[in-house]
Amino acid sequence: MTEHQELKERTLTIDFSQNSLRDVTLFTGRKNGRKAKTLFSVALCDRYVFKANKEQVITSSYFLGLIGDELRILLNKLSSINELISRIDTSSLNVVSQEECVRAIRRGLSSNEIEL
């Protein structure tokens, strides 16, 4: 099995509505996102599913800190940013967080911000 085939089989669900995070309403800051990598067991996957309470907001900076490195690697295996966006399920997030996540991908990848 190749690395890409293993990648296709992995989906990571990142759930902000569970446990100690359920009462937090704002997730912001790239450094805070990086710190949370271990909490959410972030790893390179083919798909990412985000879940949160409707009152929770995840900013673009937090999103990039949390999975920016993994997205850069994944994008290198895909044909476009749009394909990458299609592999991130934000349907259970509120509209603000959905827009922040898409903006993070578009801004981060177009300006090489993810590589920082």
C-alpha cells in the first residue's frame, strides 16, 4: 500500500463540543491552535471533519495553527485548493466558523502563510 492510499483511508474528526471545550465560545490565535494539536490528536489525513456547538467560533488563525501544516502536505498530493476544501467538512459549524476555515485555506495557501 502506498502512502497516498493510506492517506485516503484516514478521516480525523475534530470536535470542539466535547468535554472541557464545550463551554469555550472562541478559539483564536495560531499559537493556541498549535498547542491544541495534541489535544485533538491531529495527524495527516485525507479528510477532516469539524464539529462545534453553534455558539463556538473558530477563527482562521486558530484553524491554520491547528491543521495548517497537514493541509500544506495534503495539498501537495491534490490538484487544487478547491479539492482540498472539498475534503474538509465544516457543515456542523456555524456560518462564521465555516467562512473562517475556508478563508484560512485560501489565504494561507495563496500567501504561503501555512509554511510559517
